[in-house]
Amino acid sequence: MSATILETSSITKYYGKTKALDGISLQLKKGQVLGILGPNGSGKTTFLSVILGVLRPYSGWYRWVDGDVNSAPASIGALLEKPCFLPGNRLQTQLYDMAILHKIPARHRAMRIKEVLTETGLEDVATKKFSALSLGMKQRAAIAMALLSRPDILILDEPTNGLDPQGIIDIRQLIRQLAATGKTVILASHILDEVEKVCTHAAFFKKGVLAGFESLVPESTEDNPVYRLLLEVPYTETGKLLECLGLNPNCVLLEKMPNGAVVDFEPSEGGPELLNKFLAENNIMLSGLTKVKSGIEQSFMKITGEQQQHGH
């Protein structure tokens, strides 16, 4: 069983008379990727600021593995809100200065800077001034800085903010790779798609309250999508439908219904239209074919009462 790397208990935080966090208690295990999901203003950034030691809780406590209560370890890389660089400095120079602060040995600095620039796709802009970078590049630069010291724990606040679709895919892949090496990642986002595609667990925040916590079992990847579908037929055709579904190797039956079924469909190429074609070729005409919302989307809407925004 993985060790607990972070535990929080009843963390409360006020801004004046406004309660920004209200009794947040959770546990995170080593190697997990936790997505903190909630609308803007739900307390995500405040929570990250508290567990990073940037803000002190009004009450309650947090403890990182092998650490003291309400004390953040040095082995954390973080991107909190907006990237903070000196606008007149060249990106490479800024990373070099940070490498010195992180006490990276002089003989390793150039190589480590090159590695993080490559990981974040910034090799071609290393000599540009920070002020000349696009918003997406600035976001990547902040992630490069967070990775510089090879931290065991990575905390990212809205890591894909300002990125184009390819940049979003690249950062998602980077987070997956970091998690695969055993790093623990916490990311905050208001975009459900982002959390669903990279996280192992999701914490739902609403008005400063931890309204839900779920384990996420990835149902698909971008290369091999899995479609959860509600298939509807006349009552008299249900038995025939179930028998036919059993003949399709790309289908997994999840739920039988009086007038149909819910299935996971994983085609090698194409989409749900292939299943519709397969059934038609077997003389089964669907009266309905609907994509079923994922469990995390259903949970979010139930908890927050909001239709969630999707990423790219």
C-alpha cells in the first residue's frame, strides 16, 4: 500500500469575514495525481497556497510525509496562479538563476536547464526575454521552473491556461510521464476534461467546501477512445440486441435495461457510428443511441449544479 504523502484536517481560511476554505480534510498517497476541480472562486488556489506554506490556515492543519505540521517540504515544485518571472530576463538566464537557488551543482546546471526546456517544448525560445513570450509559452516556462529541481511533488494551478490545443496535449502527456516515474501531482482546474484525462483522483470544491472526493478509473485515452453508449430498442428487441452485442469484440456490456443496454465501445478506429452499422447489418435498428456522460461529469454537476466546461 502506498504511503500517505499529504494529509489535511479541517483546514479553514478566512479573507476578512469571507470564509474561503471550510474544513477541508483529505489524504493523498504517493504517486497519485489529484485533480482539484471546481468553479472559479471555489477555493482551489487558496487551498494550494495553504499546503505550500504561502498562506497560514485560520484553523486545522496539514502534514506532508516526514514533515512537521503546517510546514511545506523543499521537495515541491509549484506553479501557483500566474507565472512570476523578471520580464527583462532571458528565459535561459532566469532558469539558471533558479538553478543556483535550488543548489543544483554548477556542473549539472546547463544540462538540467536543457532537459526542462526540452520537456516543456521551449528549446527554441530559450534566449528570448520573458516579456516576448506568448501566454502559453509563459505557462510552459513556469512549469519548466517547477520541474528544475526534480521535485518529488508537483503542484500546478491551472497548468494548461493559455495553451493552444497541441500545448494542452503536450502538458497532459508530461504530467502522465511524471506520474509514471512515481511523482505525486496535484493540479487545480475548472476544466473537467483536463482532470479526467490525467488524474487518478478528483476532489470537488464548492464555495470553499470539499463537496466530494472520487477515485477515477481512466476509461479511455486520446489514441484509443472508449465510448459509453446508451442503446435503445423496442422492448421486443432487447434480447436480440444483447445477443448481438456479445458477438462484437469491441463491446463491453455494462447494464441491461428493459428496452436496451449501456455499453462501453472501443473501436480500433472510427466512432459510435461503427456500432450502429454493425447492429444494422444484424437486422437491429436502434431507436436511440446516446453518449452517456462520464461519472466524473455526473458527479460534478450533481455537486455544483453547473454544466461543466470541456477542454480540447
